[in-house]
Amino acid sequence: MKSPSRNTRLNQWIQECATLCLPDSVYWCDGSADEYNRLMQQMVASGAAIPIKQRPNSFLFRSDPSDVARVEDRTYISTASQIEAGPTNNWIDPAELKKTMTGFYKGCMRGRTMYVIPFSMGPVGSPLAKIGIEITDSPYVVCNMHVMTRVGTRVLDVLGPDGEFIPCLHSIGAPLEKGQKDVLWPCAPIEQKYISHFPEENLIWSYGSGYGGNALLGKKCLALRIASAAARREGWMAEHMLILRLTNPEGRSFHIAAAFPSACGKTNLAMINPTIPGWKAECIGDDISWMKIGPDGRLYAINPESGFFGVAPGTSYDSNPAAMDTLKQNVIFTNCALADSGDIWWEGFDGPPPGHAIDWKGKDWTPASKVDAAHPNARFTAPARQCPVISPDWEKLDGVPIDIFIFGGRRASVVPLVHEAYNWDHGVFMGSTAASETTAANIGAVGNLRRDPFAMKPFCGYNMGDYFQHWFDMGDKLAARAPRIFYVNWFRKSPEGKWLWPGYSENSRVLKWMCERVSGKAEGRQTPIGILPKDGELDLKGLSIPAQDLAELMKVDAAAWKAELPDIDQHFKQFGGRLPARLGAQLKALKERLG
Ligand code: GTP
Ligand code: SPV
Ligand code: MN
């Protein structure tokens, strides 16, 4: 197929990749509905996609059981010197990594089509938007990219003959020999998977996986790892944050951006349905925020994506009605179960479980089965515009002004429901020390507590010590117009393992307190770790939480916090000379406040 682009560098790169990967043909994606439908029909015909008859234009895919989540162990930040990647990233010398991967790429698309996907992260024409070109041999990836990003010929128009783009090379790593029958989810074995980033040359190479962030390269690879490194160089921010607008009964709007680690509640909070009377929420984004200081000195955020790649299990009309309504049509489901009714199903779905289903591995399943019907990291891919609570301003080219930052994570103990930072430096300290229990969003152990600074440990494309400094630099520029910073924990558990806080829509009560802090209506109480709601300040009307649970949620256990200090010290030490002195000062101040 002839190139529809006049961009010399692009055409040359496509030629080079075709010569290396040796596909049967090269196809340039135009982003049309017709193209999407054609590819889906091909995948239905091959058996890879199963139409879901209850949901128009929706399809179920089952991945290979080895290819079900991001692979942090196989993800690399490849900078000329290791110190630039820093202690929290895997590193291989760029020349060596390219040599190894080039070996894998040789002939890797034999028997397949090489798709060229021109895409924009951010609304086409936004001053914050960036153009990527993904090459892939997976039609499943093409369809997902259609939903998650803005794909098509208009992106090539903006690119023009000499515009800048981020090359993203992806292969599932499963060439087909003549006459060889394809499998339903082709991919390479784990030891051949590489998710590689070359931030010094804005380049992404991914090999061996077809799943989520490993393969939809606009998302974590471009919009976080490559973008975070670019943002530091250029003085803006690329963060793992949802964006929402909350409007109080008087009509004042607050824009909130919240960073929680993977599978820790971003999509749910982004689509919150407030339980407090008169408060209204709108969703702007559920995973990533790109932010830049505007002419008025405030920080403006856009959502670079155009769809949701959300965790399916636990999603229900009870927990997240807006998400459920988003899933009525035009959805790609991956690793969900298929009920005998013909509809999809997962653990935590509304109503009783189906009497019989086909599980995510394609096996018979009944409620008596000992395994989950849906994989814990089963996902839906759905267009953002279908969300009933999407903000009319979600594609605003200049973004929305952020008033509040929230950090958080999964902590069964120690960390209270909510606390506010004393100032920006203290907030950066909170972000830099954030810790959370690991989840099924990554292949590896689940439930292990680890430091996940700013929910960016797997996504920061440079030395995390420099990233901390970038937060200080941005704060210095924003000064009095900087967002206020809060820390939340929806995941406190009783000794018996039950949730102490109802969560989901009831989290609106905590957001309300934050807005009241910002507008000077809530006084708060000062504690060694930060500002907590004063007795009675958290609106609990209509909730029946046992007094002792509430006390536990609002407790600052000085002994437990003191016990954390040596670990924070160790955590900071790994950054050596790259640790900003201002973080050391915050740790010392916390120590002193704890007594
Ligand atoms: P990624 O898309 O992987 O980045 O995850 P996410 O941060 O968007 O998390 P998501 O909102 O999908 O929630 C992940 C899991 O946490 C789901 O199973 C939710 O049901 C559960 N969850 C979300 N919010 C709450 C909450 O307030 N309380 C409790 N107990 N669980 C929650
Ligand atoms: C996450 O893990 O944070 C996700 C899913 O949003 S993935 O796109 O696979 O990274
Ligand atoms: Mn999410």
C-alpha cells in the first residue's frame, strides 16, 4: 500500500521497519469506522473475537494465559548512562538492547500484515497534543488504538511533510511460516518480551506481548514514560492521574487530579456518582493527565486519551453505574467470562453469577468452580464519549485548571482515610513516599506493599530523583497558584479483613471536605502527618459507619508512622545524590513532629 504521508522521516522509518520485519503487506490505517468493522469481522471469522449479542458492536477476546498484564520486569528505560534511568527502572545499554531486539524483529511479521497507525495523544490541534505512529502486526491492537487514541488521516495532515512524531514499533513476536495455522492470541514467551523506551531519542520498541500497556503504545509507553521525560525537559508534567470536575451546590467548580497506582481506583473515582445532595461530578479522564502552566499562572490539564481501558472485575451498577452505562455498545472486552446468556460476566457483576459460563481461558465454569471466571486484570476498552458523566469540556484544547492533587494507594493499615499536606514541599514528600499493595495489573506477586512514588514507579521515563526535583521546580513556578495536595486511602481493613470505609460513590464525602478546605470552609486539625478533618467536618449524613471503624479511619497512629521512617530513609537512600535535599528536610520534619 502506498504511503498517504509526505513526511520523509516517517516514510523512511516505515520502509526500514518493513525491511526488518518482513510483513506480507503494509497497511496504513485511516481510523474510519469501516476499517474498524472490517478488522473486527476478520477476527470474528478467525475465532479470535466473539460478538456479544446483548451489546451492539461489542466483542470478547481471550488472551494467551501467559499474556494477561503489563510486564514490569521486562520493561526498560534505555538511556546512554544508567544513572539517567535511575534506581527504579530496568536498564540495558541502548546499543546492546537494540542489537538484541533487532535480532527478534528480523522477519517477525512474516505471514502477517504490518499496520501503520497514525495517532494523536490529546485532541488533534491541542497545544499539548503529541503525535505518535505505531507499527503493529496485531489487528486487535489497531482496534484498541482506534478507541484509546485519535487515529487517522487527519493526524497525518497535522504532521505534514516535516512534523515531529514519536515512532512506536510493536510486534507480537509470532511470525507465521507458510501453511502454519495461527493461534487465537499469538505472542512470544516471557523471556522474549521487551517493552523498551529510548527517551533520549523519543523512541519506543515493544516486542512479544499483545496485552494492554505492553502493546497499546500510546498509553503508558508514550503518554507516561516518554512524555514524562519530555515534560521534564520542556517544563510541563505527564502524570498517572485521573481528572474530574466537582461542582458544589453553589455552582463553584473544582478540578481534581488524582494519582493512584494501577488497579487502585482511578477509573472509579473519575466517574464518581456523588452521594451528597447538590454535588455534581463530571469525568475528564481516568488514567493520564498532561499538565502545563497557563497564561494565568495556573496548572491546566488535558486527558491525552480518548477511551477507557478499565479493570472489569468489580465494575457494577452498584460500584460504578457510569462505567456500566459506558459499556452498552462499541466495547472490546478482554479476558472477561462469557455467560450462557451470551453476555459478558465477571466477578463483582450485578446480580447472581450465571449458572454456567465459559471462563477467560475458554473452559467451562460454574459458581462451584474454584477459579475466577474472569481474569483479575480482565479489561474493557470503551470510547470516553459514551460515558454518561463525561464532561462537555473533556476535549477542551487548553485543558482545565487543577485545584486539587490527590495521592493514594492500597494500605490495609497505618494510613488514614484522608490527610492534607501542610504545603507543596510536604505534598511532594507524600507523593514521593506513597506506598501501595501490588495488584494484578502487572504480572507478578499481588498484595505486596511497595513504594510507588506518585503512582509512577512503573511509568517514570527517567531518574525518579530528578522527577522529584521536577515536582519542586513546578511548585516553585506555580507558587500561590499551585494545587493543594491531599492523600487518601479507601482501602483500610479491619483485623477480620473487611473494608472499614464503604468507598466508591461515598468517596464524594472526602472530596467535599477537600473542596471545603480549598474554599476556606473547613478548618481541619493539625496532626504530625498533616491536616485531617476535625470532628464533624467530614459529611457522614445518611451513612452508618460504626463509631469504632470511623475512629480507626481517622486515627493517626504515631507509633505505626514512626515504624515507617527507617523504610522511607532506605527508600530515599537509593537515589543518592539525585535525591532533592528538600525531601530530606521533610523527612526530618516529620520525624520531629512524630516526637
Ligand atoms: P488501572 O486502570 O489499572 O490504572 O486501575 P484504576 O486505578 O483505574 O482502578 P479501578 O478504578 O479500575 O479500580 C480497581 C479495583 O479497585 C476495582 O476492582 C474496583 O472495584 C476497586 N475499587 C475502586 N474504588 C474503590 C473503593 O473506593 N473502595 C474499594 N474497596 N475498592 C475500590
Ligand atoms: C495500568 O496497569 O495502570 C493500566 C493497564 O491502566 S495497562 O494499560 O495495561 O497499563
Ligand atoms: Mn483505570
